[in-house]
Amino acid sequence: MNRTTRPGRALLGWLIEAHWRDGRAAMLAGALSIAIGVALALGVHLVNRSALTEFASALAIVNGDAQAQIIGRTGEFDDQVFVPVATAPGVAAASPVLELKALAWRESDTTPAGSVQTGMALKVIGIDPMRAARVTPALLPALAESTQGDPSALFSDDAIFLSRAAARELGTRPGDRLMLVAGEHRRSMRVQGSVEGVGDGQSVAIIDIGNAQEQFGRVGRLTRIDLRFHEGADSAAVRATIASRLPASALWSSPQAAGQRMSNLSRAYRINLNVLALVALFTGAFIVQATLALRVARQQQEIALLGVLGAPRRFAATRVLIDAVVIGSVGALVGVGAGVALAWVLLSLTGGDLGGGYFDRSAIGFALDPVAIATAFVGGLAIALAGAQSPMRAARQIAPARALRTGATEIILGSRRRRLWALGLAALALPLLAAPPILDLPLAAYAAIALLLVAGVMLTGSLIGPSARVLVTALERWRPGATLWLATCRVAGAPGSAGAALGGVVASFALASAMTIMVSSFRVSVSDWLDQVLPADLYARLQPASAAGGFGESLQASIATLPGVRQVEFSRVVPLLIDERRPPVALVARPLREAGAENRLPLVGKPASVAADELPVWVSEPFAEITGARSGQTVLLPISESTSPIRAVVAGIWRDYARQHGAIAMDLSDYRRLTGDHAANEVAWWLTDPGRTDELIERARAMSPLIDTMEYRDTGQLKSLSLRIFDRSFAITRALEAIAIAVALFGVATAVASEALARSREFGMLRHLGLTRRQVGWQFMTEAMLGTLIASLWGLALGAMVAWILVHRVNPHSFHWTMSMHWPIGVLAASAFAMITLAALAARLAAREATGAGPVLAVRQDW
């Protein structure tokens, strides 16, 4: 071992210990910024992974050994399809399934009217037990002990079997009776046993498929057919054979495709949240870089002295590297713990979709991911090391002779090369803005945001200097007091120090401003859109448990004749699965010819003319963006029971913020003519007296149990509810905004405090020149306010650029929505004012601490 190794290590250890003791607050700020980014990224990932894991678990049980499925494009299809599919070459077993959503409650609990409103949403699966045993054995029901001697009880007309979770939530035992309401049908069923193969977190009920079809008005209908092939069968050949036998309303799908559909349902939402969390982590790199750069710049004379005494240049760089490793390790470790806790809390409060409304909030178990936890820790450490690269390079390049002279700090922090790099990165971001999405994600736009943030932070010092010099020139004409003049001259003369100290502030405030502008723009656009799409006085729709069946023409006629109604419109909204791996689009059938499409749909762009013998449809912006459909083009609607889809012409494109994955609107009469489905699940009323909506709702509820289950909202309530759902969906984004602002505020305070301690000798010299301690404090406070003001304005400018990218690139590419920009001036001004105020307070307190010693002690040299 080299003789100098041990003393060198000891000296390095002493220096690091001293530096951490003197700059503990700044180092903790860096570690905190890393911890926040790691916690957000890991928390978002764990929540989404838990939800997808739960869904995959449920899917595995429902699919069983099925190797393929035939599913309905609109949820159901004719059961005449079953025989051709089951007898296709290569098919070893086929199991028909009818799934229903119903409201359920134990009959002995409350009165029926009250139970309709408080019933539990229950998935009811109708199966043929004999066929299901060969494909999905986990769904097979088991008779209770009291009925095991009577196998016919398995097929009795009122027999129902509950999973453990469903029995627990409903509070039932074998022999109890349940009331089920599905569509217009209300049936009393007896619990005859359980479904032991279904996991504890899944609430399902099993009944005989024949009973399900007959008792709930779905005779001749199926929702899917589960298939298992002969051993060695060619699945591609089986698929080709079966596809030729399917009507347009049915679709071949693999069990994996169902998982892919669910994953794609929330894919853009969760990826955008993850990217925002990574941006927060990315901001932490700036704060670490600013912290370490300032330490290198302010301790350069000590580093230079060590160099003169024989220490190698890598000595200082090693010290910076160790600082970064400690900051990153502490921050990543705290962030991992906080991320796990955050995921658990979010899963409890918002469910598996973080408020986005994609997953069922019930029965989501918390799933830890060791790989993700390890990745998050390594990522936090890597971010800290990335932030340390520039300070390490600066430490290696310190020339002892130059560093021992006054003013070397600005030489290190304000290099021309830094400005050229910043301008180059900004120029590189421009072509990325025009790049198309990659894998349906705006990855190029995210890269442009990252480059702009890096370039903006690097240019902070270059902007502070000229801005302060302009102010100095103006002040020379006004002849202000000495304190203001000295403060302005100090900022103008040392822009590199100010830029390094405020780089993290710029990044944090830019991120917070961008998200604030984006969310505000989206909310205002949604509010304006709601004003366009809600022309009626009162709206009602069936709950999801009853929406599939809808209500028939007799009930529609009764609803239309309610007193106090000036006009009524019925709508039929059903899911339409076009691609087996994408979530279904919404098929919206409403009276468009009679009312005029321009009066019922917020059309954008120029509509197309449609011939009298052609079928017009109107597609939403997301549908047009996903499929490439344009006005005047032909689209195929797979809603027919024949083998050929229906040809339609896109008459126009409309804005729809309610359905991210697309919607197709068509006239209600055309829909009924083509499908034979005359049911409705939504209704809009125009009233003679809008102030008497409660009376109309009361009369409507009394018409039938099904109408009693409808959700009623007047226009004001519906708009308020929609905006509350919007706010819930963006709650995590607003949390990111608040955290970014908090990081910026903390960064301001620590930067100002460390600046004051580093300038204690300078403050002592000013007091030698005749300034009082109070004047020095006011000068430093003015410097902090001026620097923070410039940093806030620059951060706001960067935030506006990032917001423009989010609004006009990220959102259209991710969610396929367009919107107009809105500037929340009040919120942005308040945030900037808070940072300036905090900077002033921190500077005042720090200056008081830094000037506590006498002037002679402050300026004396220690060597």
C-alpha cells in the first residue's frame, strides 16, 4: 500500500465531515429533492402495478384454460354463433358465457326502494357448468352442505352462487335470498352455494346460463365463448376458420388481448404521471448540481491551497463525487420508503387509477415490486451522480494560481462554453417538437421538454447579469440609496454565483408553472365544452349495472309524457370494440338529424357533405387521431349480425373530453334500423319550469324500479360533478405542482443561507467601509429578491414554453384532445410572490447570522 494513501484518505474524510457540518442544509435540500422524485416515480408505478396485477389475477381465473375467446364488439352477440364455433376443426371445447352487471342486495336488509339506491354492483356470470368444466373450471359453483344431496339444485331457476368476496360484502349465507336488478328485470334468487375457485378480492356471482338468458331478458344473447384447442392444433388456422363464420358483431380475441386492452386503457394516463414524476426527479439533479457547483466555487481557494501543497487534482473531484453519492444514497433511501408509503395511501384513497377512473376501486391489493424498488434506488443515486458531473469537472479544472485570486468564482461558474452548450441543447429541442409519436407516446416531446429545462437552467446566470446591468443603468439616473445600488451592482457583477444558486429554483418553478398552465388550460376548455354539450335542463342515465339492457320503448313513451316536460331526447350509448387490443370506443346514438348535429355536437373543423343514400356518422377527436379518420372518409361499423360491417361516411369531427379512447355518434333512428336495438340508457329533458326538477325526478322514480336506479343531474349539477371528476383525475398532478413549488421554496431558502455564510468576509469588508449591520442585511435581502425575481420570471418563461408543449404536443399525442391555452395569472403571480418573499426573509435572517461576528474577525485570513 502506498505510504500516502492512508493520510490522503484521512484528509479527505476530514474535509467531507467539515463540509457536511458547514453545509448541512444545502446538502439536505439536495437529498430531499432526490427523495421527492424517487417517491413520486415509485409510488405511481406501484399503484398502477397493483391495479394491473389485480386485474390480471381476476382475468386468469375468468379465462381459465381458454386459449381464445369470441367476444361481442358491442358487448353481446347472437348465440347462433356458438354451434359453428364449437364445431370448427381444432376446437376441443367451447364454453358459452353471458356476463351481466346487476344491482344486488339481501332481501331481508331494507325496503326494495331503498335497496335500489344502495345496492351493490355485482358481476353476474352465466355459464353452462358441463362445458365450463373443460375450459374455465375455476368458475364452477359448489353446492352448500345443505343441498349437496340434490344435484338438481345446481340448475334450479333461482339458484345463484357467490364468491367469498361477494358473500362477505352482501352479508349472505347459503339459503339467503338476493334481489338482483339488471336493466328492466328484477329477480329474487336463492344463494345455493359458493364459487371457491374465485379469489378473495373478486366479487362475482355464477348462475346457469339458460336462467340468466331467460330471467334477465337476454334470450339468444352471449357476451363471449371461451375456447380450448385440440393438442397440436394450429391456432392461426383455427382462427382463420372461425373468423369466416363470425358475424361483424363478434370478434376473435386472445386472453392476453384482454389484459392488453386493460393496460392500454390507462396506459397514457399512467405513463404521463410517471414522466411527470421523473421530471420532478430530473429537477432534483439541478438542485444537486447547483448545490455542489456552489460548494466547489466557494471553496476553490481551499482546493487550490491543497493543490499547491501537493494534493492531486482528482482529490477535489473525489470529494465532490463522495458528496454526490451520500446525497443520492440518502435521498434514494428516503424516497424508496416514502414511495412505498405513498403508494399504499394513494391505493387506499383513490384506487388503482390515481383518480383517473379506469379501474374498479374495490378489492385492489397492494403489490410490492422488488425490481422497481431497486431500480428507483439506483435511479435516485444515478440522478445525483449526473448532477455532480459538472461540479466534478470544474473541480478538476481549477488552476491553483488563478483560484487563489479574487473573482475566480465567476470564471468557474460563468464560462462561455456553458452558454454555447445551452444554446445547442435548445436548438436540438426544436426539431423534436415536430416529431411524430413513438409507440403512440409523445416521447420526442418529453425529450424536448428535458432539453429546454437543461438549457434554461444553464442560461440562468447569463440572463441575470444583463438584466441586473440594465437595472444598474436605470438606477444611476434615479440616484437611489447606497443599499439598493450596491445590491444591484453585486448581482450584475457576479451573475454566475446567482445563476448557480438559483438554477434549481428555475427548474422547480418552470415545472410548477408548466403543470399549472396545462391543468388550468384543460379545465377551462372542459368547462367551455360542457356549456356546449349540455343544452337541456335535466339529464339522467342508467347506472353501469343496468346500462347494458337499457329501458324499452314503453318506458320511453311514459317518460316522454311526464307533466312539465317541453321536450325529451333519448340516447343509446354502447361500447364498440374495433381492435381487440385497444379499449372500446363509445357508440353514441342520439337524435342528430332532427335536432341538427351542429346543435348537439361541438363540431371542429369543416364538416363534409354526405349523400342522401349514405350513412352519416360523426367521430370524436380521439377517434380521428387514433384511426386517422377524416371528414368525408368511409369508416366501417361492425355492429351488424351479418358477416359484413356497415359502411358509413364521416360527416364531421367533434370535440369530446369525456371519452379518451374515442366515440362515434350517429342518429338514433339509423342505429335502431341497423341493429334492431330500440332501448335507451340516457335521457335529456327540456322543462317548462326548470325550477321544478325535483318534482319531475320524483314522478320519474315512481314509474319503475329501473327508472329509480337512474342517476339524475340538472345542468348545473352535471357540470359541477364533471369538474369535480376532472379535479380528482388531476389530483396527483396538482400534488406534483405543490411539491415542485415546495422544492423551489426550499431551494431558495437554502441557496440564500449558504450564500450568506460564504460571503461573511465580504459583509465584514462592507462594514469596514462604513455600512451598518442593518444596511448590509438590507443589501443582501435586496440581492436575494432581485435574483429570485429574475429567476422566477425566467422560470415562468420556461414554464410557458413547456406548457405549450404539454398542451399542443403531449396531450394531443397521449390523450388525443386539443384545447386552448389559458393563463392562470393569479396563481402564477402568487407563487412567484411567495418565492420572492421567502427569499427576502431567508436573506434577512441569514445576513443577521453572517454579520454576527465583528468586522475584524470576519475579514481576517486564517493562513
